Amino acid sequence: MSVIVVAVVLTALLFDFTNGFHDTANAMATSIATGALRPRAAVLLAGALNLIGAFLSVQVAKTISSGLVNEAKITPVVIFGGLIGAILWNLLTWLFSLPSSSSHALFGGLIGATWVFAGPGAVNFSTVVSKVLLPLVLSPIVAGAVALTATYLLYKFTAHREQRGVTKFFRVAQVLSASALALAHGTNDAQKTMGVITLTLITVGLLPVTAGPPLWVIASCGLVIAAGTALGGWRIIQTLGRRISNIQSPQGFVAETSSTAVILTSTHLGFPLSTTQVATGSIFGAGIGRRVGTVQWGTAAKMALAWLFTLPAAAVLGALAARVAATGTTGTAFVAAVAATVALGIFGLSRRRPVTAENVNELPAPARVPAVAEQAA
């Protein structure tokens, strides 16, 4: 391998790490919020199951390595630029506690870098539309609709039962549903970095065009995303668990189960969807299904803006990074230095209001709905 290929592989694994701690909330935010799992135990469990999930499928990885862009028209430097754009967007949204999509940050970074280096003809727009944009729009709607319907029926069914027993039952059930969601997350998100590394190896002729990820790529990506997940993205866990809705155990169970079903179906079909958007859609659906007043629509608007800007913003960052990196070794080193400086600056800003396992549930939850209204819902 050349130095640039090694640099791209390491940068891809760095993105994988940010993906892990950025998306820990997808699986564990509701279980932490309801008390079904202790914060540190939750993220360690999620990390272990992410690792297992990484070995269960490679369909999403193949979509990225041989479908998103024309590998014959790009170089490892282009992929490096795209990854830098994705990492910076991940860190920015993490700083502001916004559960944006790591997947769409990656796609945007790669598309922007490829476009500026090889022109729009090097981007397979049919694949982008069918396997990126359509799932982007449909997956949170489908997950939200399933969660809404299931939550409404569940609260109707349990309305006249002893609530302490209901809460106790669903707290136990949430351990299973959160574990299933963490496993599903590993089957989808870990593969995205596998696909990028495989794409890099294809561009330099180390793998044939139709190759899937080698075992060492699968193992390294699984280990790194697991490590990032186990670190705990507490800022976004706080947002999903406390700022969307006053989550109760039945809602958490429904949201996690709905997300798991959508993610596993998409993984089987090779759709690299946003697990963040699926999980968020399910949480909103569960909140609406219980009662519209329990959902914080101001938070929803902020998330929608983040979702809207993720692809184009990461594309711009990726394009700029690729343009500079393509000028040569000096340009690549300059991009790496700037990215490292920005990352350190973001980390420094985050320490002004740290969110940890100890205070992740201290944010005041949305105002509780009176018991009479809840039963009426």
C-alpha cells in the first residue's frame, strides 16, 4: 500500500469512530432516559452488539464500494477529502447536540469530493436517488408511522392496567429491544466505512471492482465503531432521550422495536439509510402516538434543518478538502492539519458545557402531561 492509501484507511477508521459515538444515541437514548439501562452499561452493551452486527452482512458495503461513484474516475485523495468533510460535519453537529446523519455526511462528502475532482458524470445519480435520497425521505416517515400506530394501540391496551407493573415490564423489555437495535445499527452503519475502505482498495487496483470488503476491513471497522459507541455520545443521547418527548418505557420499547425492523429490512436490501433518522422518526412517532402535546416541535424543527443541510454541507466541505488535497502531498498535509485543528477547537468548545454519563439525564424533560390527558390519549 502507498502512504496515501494508508492515510485514507486511517482517516476512514477515524470517521468510523466518530460515527460510533455520534450514533450511540440511536440505540440507547430511550433506554437511558427511562432508566431501563444505566448509562455506562448501555453504551458498553451497544458497543459490543455493534461489533457483532458488523459481521452479519456486507450488502450495504457493496452499495458504497461499487455503486455510489465511478471508482475508475477517482483516486484515494478524493476519498480522503470526502472523509474529512464527513468527519468535520459529524463533529459540528455533535457539538450542537444535533442527531444528524453520519451516513449522509459520508455520502455528501464523497459526492462533493468526486464532483469537484472528476465532474458530475463520475457520480452515479441513479444510485444516489434510489438508495440514498429515497430512503432519506421515506425511512423516518415509515418508522414514525409504525411507532405512532403501535404506541397508540399499546396505550389503549394498557390504559386500565396497573401502571407500575406496566412500567416494570417494559423496562425489562427495553433491554431486549435496545440490544436488538444496537445489533441492527452495527449491520448497517459499520458497513459504510467498510465500503469506503473497499472503494479505496479498488481505486488502486488492490481489489477487483466487484469485490466485497476483506475480513481485515470488516474486523477493523467493527472494532472501531464499537469503540466509538462504547465511548458514549452523551450530548446526542441527551437530545434524543430528553429533548424530544417525556419518554416512558412503553414508548421506548415501541420506538426501539420499530427502528430495528426498518434498519434490518434496509440492510437486507442493501440500502445505506440513516439510522439516526430512523431512530428519531420512531421516537417522534411514539411521542405522537401517546399524545401530540408530549412532543417538542421546536426540537423537531432544528433536527429537520440539520437533516436538510447535512448532504450539501458535507459535500461542500468534502469538495474543498479534495480540491486542496489534490494539489499534492503538501495540500494533503495542509488539509489534515486544518481538520485536526478544527477538531481540537470543537472539543475545546464542548468542554464549556460537558455532558457525561453522570448528568445525561439531568436536563429537565418536557412538561409532563396530566395523568387524565394521558389516559384519554
